Amino acid sequence: KTLGVIGLGAIGARVANAAVALGMEVLGYDPYISIDAAWSLSRSVQHCVTLGDMLPRCDYLTIHVPYLPTTRHTINAQTLAMCKDGVRVLNFARGELVDNAALLDALNSGKVAQYFCDFPTEELLGVKGVCCTPHLGASTPESETNCAVMAAAELSDYLKNGNISHSVNLPDVSQPRVGGRRICIIHKNAPGAISAITGILTEAHLNIENMVNKGKKDVAYTLLDVTGNVTDDLAVKLGAIEPAIRVRVL
């Protein structure tokens, strides 16, 4: 059988690779695939440039994209019309990615043989060909414990080392300590911010041993490991530059 995977991020790539291991022919569609995700994909996954290239060939179709205004109803009357008769659709990403009215019409016509999802709604419950399961994958005792441990570890890493992981509003920034003092600066993602920061460090006769900077929309985060005499007023001077939002010296 042929499986079509819409969205080849961390989860979609793992689903595609698992299907390859099962001996399926796997087609993938993701116009925004990252380099890391591409490297993690099996060579056997065939990349499709458009949904029109993929949908007519699929016996099974699974979707793994975030819910955004641009992805709402990715599976709709038009995309379902392009599918092979009797296609089976799986949606364990977000309920809004599928137009339920169009999906029910396709079930009635035989275009879709079965629909599997973990977003039960009134119009889907009890419908022949629809299999709804509870959306509780992250609510097992093991996953709750793992999440608590992960959150504590990430908070500790931020407080001790300034590293940021899995933040909603800030970029992921992490680097090992290389000695000396560490300076952590949240600042506006604007031209001149880095030069203003390094200018103050130069005036203070500090040597930058390691530096990383990443931006996320309007906000950026810079980590610097420096050697030299870090005075008590350094954080005040860095905090006084126009782009600065928050400064910590560890």
C-alpha cells in the first residue's frame, strides 16, 4: 500500500520512516521542510512538490502539520476529490485541519473508506467508517512524569547556564560553557543590537570566547562567554542600550 504524509516535521518524518520499515511505499509533501527534518528522512520517502502529485497515488493519507490559518481545512472537498477512491485518512494532528462536512460527504460517496482521528465531535461520533479515539496521548502517568522532569531540567538549565529550550516566545539557544563568565541578553531583533553589545564588551576589555545569537520574530537572544574582569556595573551598561530587554550575568 502507498502512504501519503502531509507535513514532514519531527512527527511526520518518524511516521514516514516507520511506514517505510513496514514495507509501504511512502510519499511526502512539505513545502517548508527543514534541513534537519530532511536529513532524518529515509531515502525511500518520495518527495512530492504538490498535493496534486501525491493524493491520486495514496491508499492511506496522514497529516502532521500545525494548525494555522493557512493550514485550516487542508483536507477539504477539493483535496479529497483528487484522492483515490477508497482512501483511508488519518488525522492525529489537529481536528481543524480536516473539513468534517467535506469528509462526511466523501464517506457517503465512497471516496473515503475510513477516517481515523482523535478529535471526536458530535457530527463524527457514531458515523459508519469513522473511528474516533480520545485525545489523551500525552496524559499517561509516564508522559506526565517525563514532562515534569523535562520542565524542571529546562528551567534549571536556564537559571544556571542561560540556555533556552522549547520556549514559546524566545528562540531556542543552547551552548556549552567554555569558562569565564556568561552574559545572557534578551533584546529586540533589530539592526545594530549585536554591535552595541560587543562595543560595550570591548570597552570593558573583555574577550569573547564564545557567542551565539538567534532571533524569533521581534525578539532575539544572545549568549556570550567572556574572559576578563567582569565588573558589577556591566549588566547596567548593557541594559542601558536601546535594544536591551533583559540582561543577566552568570
